Amino acid sequence: MQVLKFLLGIVLVQLVTAVLIYISPINLDDSASLLRLILPLFFVALMVAFWFSSLSAHLKKDSEHKMKDAFAKEREALKVKAERAKTRV
């Protein structure tokens, strides 16, 4: 499910790139026309990079939280098992 969010970002960048190239002037010989094409593409790529960074940070935080919960449950089970073994002796 998480891969779809990254795929959506990649498709979004590709779509914006295609649209901007389609609506750009035919002659890209002068630097002003080229700048009008590259500058919006740069900002779109930058925003998607920040979005991907945020997504990966949240995924990392969620997985760490799940691991901490699993370790806490395992630690509690070991404590209970040790207490039971101690009371038997």
C-alpha cells in the first residue's frame, strides 16, 4: 500500500513534465524559453522530493513504533515466564 504513494509521486512528476513540455514553445533555442520550462520542473521535483522524504520518515517512525511494541510484549512475556519459574522453585 505504501508503494502506491511513491508510485503516485513518480507518475505525478512524469505527468507534469509531459504537460509542461507539451505546452512549451516549439523553439527552445533561447535561454528564456528553456528557463520557463526548467524552473517549474525543478520546483515540482523539489516538492516531490520533500514529499518522499516525509513519507519515508513516517514509514520509518511507524516501523520503529511497531518494533518497540513487539519487543515490549516479548519482554513482558519473558518477565511473566521468569516469575512463574521463580514461584515454582
